[in-house]
Amino acid sequence: MSAEPRINDRIRVPEVRLVGPSGEQVGIVPLAKALELAQEYDLDLVEVAANARPPVCKLMDYGKFKYESAMKAREARKNQAHTVIKEMKLRPKIDPHDYDTKKGHVVRFLKQGDKVKITIMFRGREQSRPELGYRLLQRLAEDVQDLGFIESNPKQDGRNMIMVLGPHKKKTEAMAEAREAQAARKADAKANPGKSQNAAEGELSEAPDELSEAPAEAPAEA
């Protein structure tokens, strides 16, 4: 129920179709009788289908119902996962060290369940060699094929060439695995108190806390 329903004395109709506390159908009864039953059960009479003829009302603990509904909505928001498109920029003649660094970021993004937009930036005479960018994008896609796939094939866009990689793993799965891994590390640290505090902190710092619903990181350039 998205809007606040009418309950008890706020219900103003001659009769209602009554549903019992356990979901059983009581039938059509006068409003006075429904209110009387609500008092006997020490429950509320709640209008759950105002547009029905006659309106449908149910006997329930309305305060408990509202609390449980709020908790479910909160849990749903907590577990809601938004796929984020990260961006990584490279130059066609990137050196091996920078390539490995950028690939590491792409691997991390895909493991988190995010899409990655790869942009090859051409400058000057490089624009006459689009095959350099194409080969680089293909190489990157092959290097991370265990984690992601080419969702959008390389295409020229002005001075840039763009490709989008999609993750094999869904965002919700990545978040669940991250929480399980962090819980396992905490349990291990608790079961092995002999470990140094620094070691325990080092393990926990490896947890991919960037799996929270954070905005896309600023693009990195080669």
C-alpha cells in the first residue's frame, strides 16, 4: 500500500468484505460487526482495497505491519544494485607498465560488476593509424575475457575510438561475494587473535569497498 490506508473508525462505509488475521475470508459483514471483531482480536481493521465494492478490509496489527513494511523497503534499497559505467582512457602507443596499470583498473571494475567504457585517444598523426587503437582494444578485451565481454564493438568517434566491456558477473552477485569475503576475513581474524593488528587491518583494507553505490571514478589518462 503506497498511500496511508484508512483504519478503524476512519472507515466510513456501510459494509466491508472482511479478511481474517490469518488471511481467511470471513465474507461481507456490516462495518460495526467488523469493528467489533477487531476489538475482540485486539487488532486493527485496515482497508486494503478501497476501490472494491464493498471495500476489502483485513484484521491486522497495523503498527507491526507498518514496521515490517518499512524494514523490507529498507532492505530492498540496501540490496539494490546500480550498474555503473566506468571509463578508462588510453593512448594508442601506451607503454607496457601503463597498460598493465590500466588493465588492472579494468579488471577491478569488471569484478565489481560494472561496465567499462574504454576510450583510445588519438593525437596528431596518430589519427591516420586507427588500426593501432583497434588492436589495443582487442588486446585488452582478450586479456580480460574471463571477467568481461565486448558489449559494444570498437568504433571511431571523432579523434577517439570507443569500446564498451560488460561484466560476466552481475552487480548483485559481486556485492554479495564481497560481503561474504569480508565476513570470512573478520571471522578468521576473530578465530586467530594471535595475528598482529596490522596484518588484520591489511586484510580488511583489501575488501572491495568500492562496490558500494559510488559515482563513477574520474577518467584516467595514459
